[in-house]
Amino acid sequence: MTLNEIASAIRSNIGSGLKEVSNFAYPIDQIKDEIGNVRNVILLEDPNKMSLNPEFFAQRIDNIPLDLVRFPYGGYSASPGLVPHFKIPRLAMTKDDSAIIYLGPPDQSFNIKIYHDYSFQNHRYMRAIGRRPFAYVDLAHDVDGTMDGYIFQLGPTGMQFVSTRSIFADPIGILEADGLFGVDEEFPAPNAVQEMIIDRISAKYIQYYKQLNHPYQPNTQTDQH
């Protein structure tokens, strides 16, 4: 389903569940924001309860420009010179920091190894992959909600752009950015999770409005049947 279809299903469920309640209103934009938030909560839930393939939650961003900067944490850099740098939207939180599924050339000819901590300084000592490119992506996002990434050991490839398939914290923002927002692009979650999102948000709003409109019951100090 698209984002609009999910939001419409939630709105329909709320209306059906509140037939006995009059004068209720619900902000559709807030519901759309909650769709993304609930999806991220489901991603963090106990993996023993369900098996979620991260590919079904990923969104693709192509042709992210690279520029050359001096790595800000010089003491950890394997190179004293300038390194290729890129910016990506804030990543969703995952239990194993696996939000980036692919990062590399737009033609997907190779996948760059990702680090989120300074253990990347030991990369060059790894026998199997020590000579391959690797990237450090700083999980501390900037004020604009983006994260900085730095690529090492890229060599003389002349690569000017990278592409990524990642699970982003704001999936709706990514949908908006690619111009297909709410029209014909599938919301980044498998069908079963889409149904979970609909059920959870519907139940939340129905419970909230029923409590809000519950008539006052005087305390008679007797059981109410």
C-alpha cells in the first residue's frame, strides 16, 4: 500500500470504531507521521517474535555527490589528506546498526564496508578485506537531520557519486523528496507490517477518543455493572 492508502485505512477504522462518539476530529498529517514512527518501533521489537528482512524497509537514494574534506577526527584517520565525504538522511535505529544495506557506486559494482565507530582504524589489518574501501558513517546527525560519511581506501577510481539502500528514520521525508509522495510508491514496509501499523494506530486513536468522550460517572461508592 502507499502512504495515502495506509492513512486512509486508518481513518476508516477510526470512523468505524467511533460511530457512537460525536464531534471527533483527527489530524491526517499527524497520522501520516505516526505511520513512519510506528514502523521504526516495529523494527526495534524483539527479533524472536518475527523475522524482518531489512530489504523490505529500505529506500534507495541514487547519485549522492562526493566532495573532498579533511577528516575531522584526525587522530583516527588512516590518511592525513583529504577524504571523499557524503551526506545522507538520518538512519533508523536498529539493534545491530544494520540500517545501511548498500553503499557504493551507482552501478552497484561493489558494496563498501560500513563502520559506525572508530574500530574502522583496524580495517586495514583484516586479511580478507584490508585493502578494500570502507566508510565511517557518523551516527551523530547534524541540525538538518543528515549524517556525515567518509570513505577511505577508495583509490584512483574517479568516483564522484555514491548510491545507498538504507532504512531511514523518516521514510515519509524520503518519499516526499523523490516526487512520488503518496501517489504510486509502495510504503517501505512489507504487507504484514503495514497491517500491524494500521491496527496499532487505529486502536490508539479509537481508545484515545473514547476516553476523551467518556461521560462523567459520579462516585457512588458502589460497583457499576
